[in-house]
Amino acid sequence: MRISFFKYSLSIVLLSLFLASNIFAQEQDLSNYRMRFRFKSIKQPDGSRILEASFVATNKKDRKDRVPVYEADINFLNVLGEEKVPLGASKTSKEGIARITLPEDQYYLKDEEGRITLMALFKGTEELDGEEEEISIKDIHLDLGLIEKDSIKTVQVKAHTLDSLGVQIPVEETDIIISVEGMLSKMIIDEGTIEEGGYEFEMPIGLPGDVNGNITVYAIIEDHDDYGDVVQKNTESWGILNEQHKEDENTLWSEAAPIWMYVVLTILLVGIWANFVYTGIHLFKIKKEGEELELKTENE
Amino acid sequence: MGLLSGATTVAGATLLANLASEEELQASGEKIRVLTPDGKMVEVDAESINNYPEAHITPAESRKGIPDRKFVMVIDLAKCKNARNCVESCQKAHNLDYNEEFMKVQLIQDHEEAEPYWFPKPCYHCDEPPCVTVCPTGATFKRDDGIVLIDNDRCIGCKFCITSCPYSARQFNWSHKPKFDDTSQPYSPETSIPGTEGTVMKCDFCPDMLRQGKLPYCASSCPMGVIYFGDKNEDMVTNGEETVRFSELINDRGGYRHLEHLGTKPNVYYLPAVNRQFPLERGFDVEEDIIERYKDVPFVQDLKSQGKI
Amino acid sequence: MNVDSRKRELVKEFSPMLLKSTKWSKIWIGILVGFVLWGLAAFVIQVVKGHEVTGMRDNVVWGIYIINFIFFVCLSYSGAFISGILHFFKTPWKNSISRIVEIITVVSLIIGPIFILLCIGRLDRLHYLFLYPRIQSPITWDIIAIITDLIGCFIYLYLTFIPDFAILRDNSEDVPEWRRKLYTFLAIGYRDTPTQRNRLHKITRIMSAMIIALAIVAYTVLAWIFSLTLQPGWNSTIFAPYFIVAGLYSGVGVIIIAMYLIRKYFKLDHYIRKVHFIGAGVILLVISLLFGYFTFSEYFSRWFSHKTHDADLLNTLFNKYFWEFIFANYIGVLVPIVILFFKRFRTIKSITFAAVIAVLGLWLNRYLIVVPTLETPYLPIQDTRPEFIHYSATWIEWALSFAGIAAFVLFFILIMRLVPIIPMSGIIDYEREGKGGTYSVTQYQLK
Ligand code: SF4
Ligand code: SF4
């Protein structure tokens, strides 16, 4: 009992020593690190908007040495002049990322040009300085059409913004990436520039798509000064249905063996065991004969 | 105890749960460094490393495979410089010891005239796998998505599969190891952890990651983007940076399968080591012990005699 | 001739073998038991510490256990084969040695599979073989074959024992009570009436044919465990017949050794005579020629066509395993051939010597089939741990191997104490058929 108690307390002491040393060993001078605070907005296909702030410390000398800031409170605000409307708050994850999603019908304060100014704010603690980052974007409406023009499968992108009066203004000179969705990643099929509110190109042929032959195409504007990140997608059954691979039923490597194997094995085993049984029957007969003989001798 | 409480105050109350719970400390050996708002750097359990109990796939479920998929890997030998990140990340994820490697990097020389090349070698997840054919209990099996797995709850350790695999992809657990006792995570053939004494293990193509839509550890960790992985039904493979069409990659770059003549029909393809991006010597920037492995390759002997390594 | 009194005579003649134990036999048994215990200790260590205590590692996952397994099982099959042939064709001088052969058959078939069990990582899951069988696996075939064969051999052995049990039962006035009861039970009321005798002869004959077929099937399956894989040294179409010939080679060798030892220790010079040795020697000669021929074709075709991986294997064989190769495939074949070929070399001692060489050579031949192949995989072994590159058996494996041999001898002795090593019923049958000439003389008649 005493020994186990001793062991127990010893292990606790050791554990705490281990933990403590671990922590103190990690305590490094923060002056070697530069804090990076980034903020972006991503407009989703369903019209909702993600606000994402990333908060990471990077070593000034060793750029690969990145330490995410964990559990920092980040506030997201909508700013217009002096007016600040809170949109939500979130804590950074272990990757140093704080994220909120705003619905499509979210009301934003806009300036005359239709710009929305958003801000991510870290108030700061005793140890870490406060950080804030502002972006100012226009709400862009991106349409992605998958249409057949003269039986040529065509991807058609249309983009416009609205001014304060609700008039559509075509988007100009904006780079766009078109990709198709895969299980693990998106494959880029084209990169181009939106001119006069539109961009068009021919869909490459021979893409299989998913099981049902559906292809999901994405149009993505990435990190644009005026629009932030914008994603739009559309699905069409344009896939060349490739024959789905099915494992054969009766093979050497499937669960069930080729039929002939069962047949041959059964024949062999039945044949052999019939023999054993036959032998057994005869042995039994010998035994009976012996018993009869014994009875006879006894009777005599 | 004083030290412990001291440590926790330093670490901040929110981290208390992570640090004080001994169980969780053992749960995943994987740690990442983070900075707390108090300006302290601490290590916490990395969330992403196999900590998905809700996604637990039982041995029975793991026999079916991910529906309508057919996984393939393409390894671009022209880009490999023996960085060994694939080996190490795989070892970490599968809780393997130093010498236990599901992914091996070999130094292969095709013939006398050819310069050797680095040759990362996982299990090939053959379409006609001899290892599965010979297993007497069905402990190793071929799934509909092309992956060959081992259920180490069922394996009797006859080792027949090891002798049948022409690519030496399988390894045996020769003795009990303390790490096998870790039951914090239920066993699944899809994660291959925890291991079991007297059974076989090998590369599993990380189906647990695939189910989350993520790349296998080897593919995502390679700094050179050597390893492409994807679904052949979709005709797309990706190395995490670029996504390309599988058929185009294979046809344009002369993709081949190792020892094709054996008829095992591997699902791992190689792109030949032509127009290499790195000189072979770059690969010798590794531990002494690992260089020692290649001592039988004439090229290495030359390098040694010239005193280059 | 009075059959009953003749039986009594025979029982009297053989009962010292069954009942008395001399000082030497006790010592011998003691030594054998010692070996078995040593093996058991090794086994316990292996179970507790895992297979790490063996020399096997990831490349060479099968070591001398599997070699012993093949060796013993092939002993058994060749025993069955030979004894089946002796019975089926009513070979004239079979009587003196048929029981030796039968006992070898059964005992080695018990010992052999134990070795495969030693090779299995999870003995506690052995029943999975029946819970989740996959009939594509050669191991499954092998298990079915071994079990069927074991049952067949037991039935067959028992059939040949029945008449002797009956004789012993009828003439066991001065033996312990338990023995008489045992004999009575085992003799199942066999009274040697003409109907019973005919019946027994008929089924024995059928079973002897059955045993031959079983032996061929079972040994073929064993060879297939190797030859159905893709490994360069194993994937060979002639492996099945090669293994059968090899099995016969070692089988006849062991039979000759057993004949020699039994003749010597039980002073059975009148039953086991030189003519038996010469007969067995000639058979060994024929088989050694065949075996040499198979070995030659196997390696010659690999050497001649020298596909890369075959060439690598031969390279390993001729460099790392040079002396083993010479001993197994030159000395182990040529020396017996030379001894047995020339009539004047054919003495009992030299024939036994040839047999010993043959058996050792064959064991090594099996070793060279299993280990170098595993040390030369398709993808070169690139490792720094010596035990992963080169296999060498540890004391645990040797202890268990010797324990296997000791257990083999021990079982043999035990069965010999139950029934005479020379079938009495056979002697009587022989005399009854009126051929009581040269070979059936007993010590009694000589006196
Ligand atoms: S590489 Fe080996 S272990 Fe993997 S599937 Fe093929 S035969 Fe089986
Ligand atoms: S070692 Fe396990 S997985 Fe391999 S064949 Fe035997 S039972 Fe199957």
C-alpha cells in the first residue's frame, strides 16, 4: 500500500516536472517573433460570407518556424466612418484561425460607392499587442452558367456589382480561376480574366465526373483588392460516365473463391471421407462378429 | 504538486484541460506548439492527428471501402530527393518506431549504365494481390475502392502474406510493445493503430484521411510534391499543390508500374526519373544510419571512396 | 502348424521388448525427456517474449521451424507412401520393416504440424482458420490435407495393429491388468476368423491405396505453399514432384537409420537382415538419382536462363551459402549414390552412413530452398540491422528443433512398447501361406 502510494506520488511529481520543464523550455523570447495578423472575406456560392482572421507568430530568422496563436478573442466589425457595428466574435483555433459565417441577408453599412468596410480586431493582452486589420470590399454577384452552345459545352461566367441605386455595373479586369471539384481537391481547368462583366470558355472533354456523371465547376476570384475572395459553383451532368470499377465476385483474392475450387474440394473430401466411413463400417462389422463369437463360446 | 499548479497558472486556465489530463497526453503523441494570448508558448495535442472517434470505422465496416472510389497513387521519381518526410509523417501518424516504415525510400539502379534513383515504396495495393489470395483467414482483404487492408484482430500471424508479397511491403510485429496497450483510440484497420503483437502491418493508404477528404500523410507531407494521390474514377490526382488528370499524367510522362510482369496489377504508378530536378547526391543529406542502408549500391561505394559522403 | 501355440511363442519372444526396460533404455529416455523439456522451456520463452526471440525477421519470416515442418511432414508422407506400396503390392520382405514405416508415418505427422504452430504469431487465434476459412489459400488446403492425412494414417496404422492386439490380448496372462484391458479394447473382438481376416485384409488394402493417394495430394499441397508464390526461388512448376521425390529420399533415409538402430538395440538381426538394408539401399539409390536429377534441372534451368532475380538468388546461393550448397546438393546426393552404386560398398554400416548423409543433405537442401530465397527478394533489402539482412537461427529455434527430434524418438519408443516392432500377425500370415522359407525363420526355430 505504502509502496504504491509512494509510486503514485512519485509519478505525479515526475509528471509535473516533465510538464513544467516542457513549458518553461518552450518559453522563448517573443521579440524574436513577428506577429502576423491577416483578414479576409470569402463570399460563398450560397451568398453567405465567411470572415476569417489568421493570427500567427513567425520567427524573424527562421521563417519556417511558425507558431499559431491559440484561443485569442477576435472581434469582427462592420465600419462606416465613426460607426462600428459588431458582426460577431470567435476564438482562434490551434491553427491560429478565427472564423465566422454571415448569412446572405446580412445587412451591411455601405459607403456611396457601395463599399463595405470590415474589420477584424484583437484587443491585445498584457503580453501581446492589439491587432486590427481592415478590408474594404464591394459585394460582387457572380453567376456561373454551364450551357451548350452549338452543342459545345461552354462555361459562362457573369459578374456584376450593384451601385447604391441598385443599378448593375459589369465587372472589369478581374482574374478568375475555373476548376472542377474532385474528392480530395479542385482541379484547375482554366484561368482567365473577366471583361465587360463576362468570361467564357470551352469545357475540356473527357472528364468523368462523379458516379452519376455530374461535374461540379467552380469559378473563383481569389484575394481581389475590391472583392476579396468569391466562390461560385454549378453542377451539370456533363461527365463521361466511366465504367465504375467493381471487384469481381469469385476470384482468388475476393472473399468467395472461384466455383470450381469448391467443387473440386468437395469431391475430394467426400471421396476420401466415404472411404474412411466405409472402413469404419467394416471395423464395426468385425467387432460385431467378434461379439457374436464370444456369445457363442459362452453359450457353449 | 506546487510545480504542477505553477505550470498550469502559467499556461492559462483554458489549457488546463489539455495539460492536466494525463490520459489525453497519452492519447496522441503528436504535439503542436501554440502561443497563448498570455504570450506563452505551450505544446498542445494536435487535433488533426487521428483524433476522430466519431469517424471510427470498425473492422467489419472497413471491409467495404469508400463507395464508388478507386484510389491510385502516382510517384514522380524525377522530383524525389530522399527528403524522407513521407516516411516520417507516416511513422508519426501510424505510431511506428524508428525502423518501422510503411513507406520506404530505396535506392534503385536499373542496370549498370543507369544512375540510381530514389524510389519511395509504399504498399502497391495491387488489384490482384497475392497477399490477399494466400491469407487463410481473410485477415487481409481487398476492398471495392482498391485498398488492401489488414484486420489485425483477425490475423493469426502465419506470415504467408509476407512471403507472398513480391514487393516486401509487409512487416511483422515480432514482440509486444508498450504502444500497443494504448486503447485511447479503438482499433480500426483504417488507421492501423494500435498494433498487435504477432500480426502483420503495412501501408494502408490512410483511408481515415481519405474519408475526411484529405490526402494520405505521405502525399501531403512531401515538400517536393512527389506523391500524387487521387481517385481513378474521377481521373484526378493531386499532390496537395496541383491537381492533374491521372490519364494525362501517365500518358504524357510514361508512367509505369513496378515489376509489371508479375501480374499483380499495382495501383501505384511511377513516373520515370528523367530530367531530374535534383542531383542524386542531394539525397545523402540524411542520417549516417540511413546512408548505411545503401552501401551495396555501387554508386554509393564510389561516393564513399571519393570521400563525398 | 498350430497357429495358437505359434502366437504364444511369438508373444513370448517379443514381450521383453514390450515390458522390460533396461538401465540403458531408461537413461536414453531420460535424455530424450530432457531434450523435450528444454524445448518446452524454449517454447514458453517464445510465447512470453514473442517471436523476437527467434532469428526470424521481416525478410526471412520463415526459418528452421518451417524447414523442420517440411522435413517431418515429408517423412510422414514418404512413410505413408512406402508403407502403402509395401501393402498394396504385397512386397515379399515387407513384414520386418512395414511397422517401422507405419510408426514413422504417424509419429512424424504428429511432430511436423507442431513446428508450423511454432511459426504462427497468434496461437490463441488458431480457431480462426475454421471460423473464417478462405479456400483460396494454400494454407487452408494444407490444413485440410494434413488433418485428413493424419486421420487416414491413424486408421491405417490401427488396421495393421488389430491382429497384433488380438494376439497380445489372447496371450497376456502375465502382463499388468491395464495392459490386458487396453489390448482387449483395442482389438475390438478380432478373433482371426476367416471372415474377419478377409474383411480386415480388404479394408487394409483399400486404405493402403488411399494412403498413397493422400500422401501425394498432401505433399503436393505442401510444395505449393512455396511454388504458388511469386518468389524467384519458389515459383517453379516442378516443385510438387520435386518435393515428393525429396520426401521419399529423406523418408527412406530415416527408415534405414531406424532399421539400423532398432536392429542394434533390440537385437533383431534375424528379422531385419542385410537383405532388407540392400533392398532399401537400392531404393535409396534410385531415389537419390531421381532427386539429383530434379535438383539439377531446378537449378540448371535457373542458371541457364538467368533472369535477373533468378541470377540474384543463385548469386546468394553461391556466395553466402557456398558450403551449404555444396553439402546439400553435391555431397548429399553424390556420396549416397557412390556408396550405393557399387555392390561391394553395400554393407549395413555403409548403407546407414549413406542414409545419414542423405537425410542431413536433404534437410540442408530444404534450408537452401527457404532461407536464401527470402533473403533475396525482388526489391533489394536495404537495411542496417544485421538480423534483418541475414537469418541465423537462435538457440530457441535449435532447442525446439532438437526437442522435436527427441519427441519423435520418444513417441517411437512408446509405440514400440505397446506393440512389437515386427508385426506378429504378419509372421503368422506368412507362415500360413506356406512360404515359411528364408525370411520367416524366428529365433525359436533356429535354436
Ligand atoms: S504490394 Fe504486396 S502487400 Fe501490397 S497489395 Fe501488393 S502484394 Fe499485397
Ligand atoms: S499473417 Fe495474418 S494477414 Fe498474413 S496471411 Fe496470415 S493471417 Fe493473413
